[in-house]
Amino acid sequence: MGGGREAAVSLPDHRDIPGLAALQRGLAAQQAGRKDEAVLCYRRAIRQNPGLAPAHFNLGQLLRERGEYADAAICFEGAARLRPNASDAWLNLGAMFERTERHRDAVAAYQRAVACAPEEPAPQYNLGNALMALGDYPGAAAAYRTVIEQRPDHIDAQWNLAAALLSSGDFDGGWTQYEWRWAKLGLDPAAGFSCPTWQGERVVEKRILVWREQGLGDEILFAGCVRELVAAGASVTLAVTPRLNGLFARAFPGVTVIDDGKWKGKEFDFHCPIGGLPRYLRRNRDQFPLESRFFHPDSAQATKWAGRLDQLGAGLKVGICWRSGLLTEDRRHAYSAIDEWEPLLRLEGVHWVNLQYDDCAAEVARVKEQFGVTIHRWPKENLKNDLESVVGLIWNLDAVVTAPTAVSSLAGAAGAPTWEVDNGSDWTAHGEERCPWFPNIRMVRRASGSGDWRQALERVAAELDSVRVPEYAR
């Protein structure tokens, strides 16, 4: 064959393609940071020529940045239909479906993305997340495993596989996979310790340091495992969040309880991060104790709260916590707004008592205005840091209704009849109707793939309406 020079490929003149000039102006404006102008240009391009896939895609990106997820989904769907073999369009469409709680549609979009790019990890990973949201834990686990086969160093897939396995009650595989939390955090759990990490060895007459490395709720949850170490003959030192020190000291009288980080200069035979205990002590359902209560209030706090609640008059005293104090964009979908709790708030004969531990004055005022219901608060009480007071309060309540927050673990450890209103993402329930860690917690899950909390809250209202706790059982 001859070796002639290749002819240069020229772009078509924008006058030959409707909408192309507007698309090019949009690209220039977007690159210059003039995003509002770019949005107008892309919309003009689409009006002039609905077949311009880049205009649909780029407009979707800008609308996503604005938080206009439903409109962004329309744009990405347009781009995907025009370029059916482009995985990025399907991937972005799935992400917008997830943002708008359309998880089944997200699964379908991600499956198309997988078909377009079977060797790429992103479509499979996002497919796993969408299946998790639908409660299809085996399907999610399979998707994450596919990602891991392609990319063993995909930390998020490794970590999410742990959640999928633990959510379905696969304790053996789940706890092993749970060790990936350290890679996700970028930490070495053995750093700074001269003694080895405990890995299930016999602990008779051994000194073992158990140290906190979790959020407050998980720290309380996993602390129940400490009792088995004591029963096995270990000398246990438990290093905890300082605000939990007194509660844990009363809970485990045979354990030395110290503030986190205060173990330096002390000698131990083993150390173990508190989240590492279940790998050896909760390997099957039968290893969870039937009695989970271990928090007991300080007598002065218990007396104080008994008097305060008595002043509210006859009727059930029910604690309420409706959201986390950390509402990031990714976490927001896991919680309902207080306005959606109307089925509960309108129950007759119930005194609602605030357990929300951050600034919630505006929300409490809105409940009073909308429903004529008082959520009782004592503003001088620090429900975030004074956990002795919180446990004294919970101890005197007839019941607790809470979102999946640290309040759930506090109520579980204090033995209060508790309903946790969940979107299905709380893997610590291991897929059961009652939390194995705290059998006094009944799990009430929102319908899979739905953004509607009403059915779940109506169920709690119906069950709570039938509760009349006798005095001796409080």
C-alpha cells in the first residue's frame, strides 16, 4: 500500500447543523465557569436540535450540580437514548434515579451501563449500591464481588460487601470483610501497640485492652462483647469515649474502664479494637445474648427525670429522635423529616419527649404550629455530651421511637422498648425484625425502593397505640 498523507478531518460548519452553535457557546461558558449561561445555551441547543446528545449530557451535569436531580435525570435519559452504547450516560442516569429514590429504575440504568462497559468497575459498583437500597443483599454482594475481581484494591466495594453480607446475616464472611474499614479510613489498627492484636486466642489470665474506634452508637453496640471476654477469664481494660466512662464502669464491674488513649505506659498481652470483637464472639446468631441491657442510670439522674416526667401528667412518655445530627447529601435519604411523623404525633394519650441531640428548636416549633403537639424539651440539658442524663431520661420513658442514630444504641443498652424507623440501611439488624444486639429494639423498615415513610410510621403508631406499660415493668 502507498504511504500518502492522511487528509485532515474538518468539523462541519455550525451553520449546517441546527443547535451546534448554541452547544459550542454552552461549552465555552461552562469551561469559563459561567454555568447559568451554559444552562441557557444547552437548553437552546436542545430546542433547536433534540438530537444533540452532548447538549443533553452537559445540561444534566449542570443541573445535577444545582441539586435539580429530577430534571437532570431527564437530560441524562435523553443522552442515553441518543447514545445507547455510552456507559457514562446510563451511569449518570442511574445516579439521578437514586437521588430521587427511584432505585428500581436505577438498577435498570446501571445494568445498561454494565452491558456497555462490562470491564469497568463503576457500573457494577453502582449497581451494587442500588440493589442494597432495594434490600437485595445477595444481588448487591454479587455485584461488589464482580468489582473486586476486576479491582481487588477497590476499597469502597470491599467495604460495601461487608455491609451486604452482614445485612443478610452472613456473620462469618461479613466480619472478615468488615476488616476493610481500616483501609477505608486509611489507618493501621496495630500502629502504636507493642502487644499483638487479639485474634481469638484463649484469654484465660491474659490482659487485654479493648479500645474504641467507632462512632458512639457502634461503640455501645459492640461493647456487649466485653462480657464474654470477662467470662472467659480475661483481665479486660476498656478504653472508651470519656462521656461513656461512668456508664460502662457501672455496666461492667469486673472491667477496668479508662478514657480513650489513657492506656499508654500500661502493659497488655493483647489489644483489640472494639469493632474487631464480633469477628470472634458473634460468628452466628446463637452467640448473641438474650438479655442485652447493661446500662443503668446514676440514681440522682434517674430520680431527677422521674420527677420531671411525672409532672407531664398521665399517659405514655415516649422519647423521639427523628434524624442524625450529621445530614450529608448521601445520608439525608436515610432519615425522614419530622413533618412526616404526623401518624405518631397525633396519637392520643402520649407525651412526646425530645431525644434529638442537636439544635432542633425550629423543628419542634413547627410541630407545635402544624399539629398542635408539644415535644417536651429541657433546653439546659446537653443530650449530646451528658450521656448520664440521657440514660437517666431513657430509663424513665415508657418507650422510644428513633431513627438509626446513637439514640438507638443508648435505648437498646438501657433496655427501653424501642422502635427504630429505618430505610433498610442499618446492617446491625442483620436483616431481622428485632435487632440481635438489642432484642428490645423492633426494626420498622421503609418499603424497599421507596421514599415514602408514611406506611412505616403508621405501623409504629399502631403498635405504640396498643402499648400500656405497667409500672413494675418500667
